[in-house]
Amino acid sequence: MDSLSLIKQPVEREFSTFVELFNRSMTHDDSLLGNALTHIRQRGGKRMRPLLTLLLAKNFGEINESTYNAAAGLELLHTASLVHDDVVDESSERRGQPSLNVSFNNKVAVLVGDYILSTALLFVSRTNNNLIVENLSQLGRTLATGEILQLSNVKNPDFSEQVYYEVIRKKTASLFETCAKLGCLSVNASETDTMAAACFGDTLGMMFQIRDDIFDYYDSREIGKPTGNDMTEGKLTLPVLYALNTSPSTAMVNLARKVKAGSINADEIAVLVEFTKQNGGIEYAEQRMQDFYNQSMVLIEESVKKAEIRDALVTYLDYVMKRHY
């Protein structure tokens, strides 16, 4: 059995119910809106985040309507943020397929993103749980502040690891953290268990984003973005930050500043990528992933009592650690 099947196994029936609910939420009779939603829905994805919500809900209680509505709200908010991110980043692809803003236009993409975000709020309101509504609303604010921090960091002359971690904690880890937390809140888990689950989601999310950033240093169409795409968008991620800070080179620093200025070309990006690989950037990022993995394992051992859920979450961690796309 493959990793994804093993992860889904304890919640296979419940996951199917979630997918049906989510697909219904991404359907509309209006031709333009309906076509745009279908474009996004067909792009699919592995739904790793709602899986986390379902697994932790089942570990601490019984999955119920609040769990499904919370998971749908979270995935809808995540989907809306991706649609808006593609507009902000002027991205042409998402998971190897044309992005919504390219297939339609920026106006349609922004409005559809707004529609999906409003649908997310509608679903969490159906939980009748103020803590769930509050946490999802706070997540939306956190995701937005992460994007703004990333934009403002372009003007920062330093190559700061600390700022990098702050950005990915807000942009990515906060989503995994909230998925874990809302799974617990939906089944009335204790405050201690809920906080432990939230910490697990945070460390898992940090791992997930570092792995995603490592992909940018290798060319694979399966990933859905070409090599150096982050640098094209003005982003300096953990591998190159480490190389710049530990193997100072005036020429490479100048290239990194061109990344921030948005004036670097493909040949120069290739030079900076090779510099990163030659100076331990990839190995360092993988070690930081291992550190977060170890923290996550401690949380599993201490807080996850159901064997089938524990096995699924360990497989989840291994999948994130070793995934190739």
C-alpha cells in the first residue's frame, strides 16, 4: 500500500464524505463562476490538510458534522489564498496546470477567490462553535500578514534566516497548525490535547514548506514550477540563505540582491542555484527538516494514543520528509 493510502486508512470513509462536501462547495450554476470553480476543483490535490483535521479529530473523539464543516472551511480558505497568491505572484502555473488568473484573468481570479473565502466562512459558521470560527478568521489574518511580511522583506538588505522562519510559519505552518487545532475543537478535546495537536501541526508545516523550498533547486515538471521560480519571484529561501551567510561571496551577494530587486535573469539564477548546492545549502535545509521531524515525533509519542492514528501520522511525517513533489 502506498503512503497516501496508509495515511487515509483510519479515516477512509470520513475522507470520502469530506471530498463530496468540498466538491459540492466548489460548484455553481452561474456559467463563469461555475467554470472557474470547476477549473480549480479539477486541479485537485492530495488534500493533506483536511486529512490532518480528520485524523486528529478521530484520535481525540468521534468525527461529526462540525469536523466536516471545519475541514471544508479550512480547505476553502486555503484554496482562496492560493488563488489570490497566484495573482500577487503573477504565477502562470499551479500544480503543473495553468493558474486561474492565466486561464481567465486577474479580475475573475480575485473575485472567485473572494467567493471561495466567503464560502469558507459560511461552512465554519455551521459548526456553531465560536472557537472554530475565531481560529479560522485568525488564520486568514495570519496568512495575509505572512504574504505582506514576505513582500516587505524584499527591501531588507540582510539575508535573515529568522525572517524566513517567520514568513513560512505565517504562510504555511499556521495552516497546518489550525487544521490540527480545529480537528480537536470539533470533538471537544481537552485544552492540553488541543495545544499539543497545534504544536504538531506547526512543526509539520515547517517541514512541509522547507521541503517545498528545496524543490526549487531542482528541475521537475511534476512539481509544477521550474527551477529557480522562487528567485524569479524575488524570494530567497533557506538553502540559499544558509549558503550566503556561511560562504560569503561578493558576486553571490550581488546576485541575491538582484533577486530581491526583481532584476535577475535565468542564467544568473542558475549560477546562484549551483552556488547554493556547492556550499551545503540543501544539506542544511534537510537537517532543519529533520529537527522539525524529531519534534513532531515527540508530540506523536506523547499525545496520540490510538495505534492506527499514530501509524498514519508517522507515515504522514515520513511522506512530507521524503516527498518528491
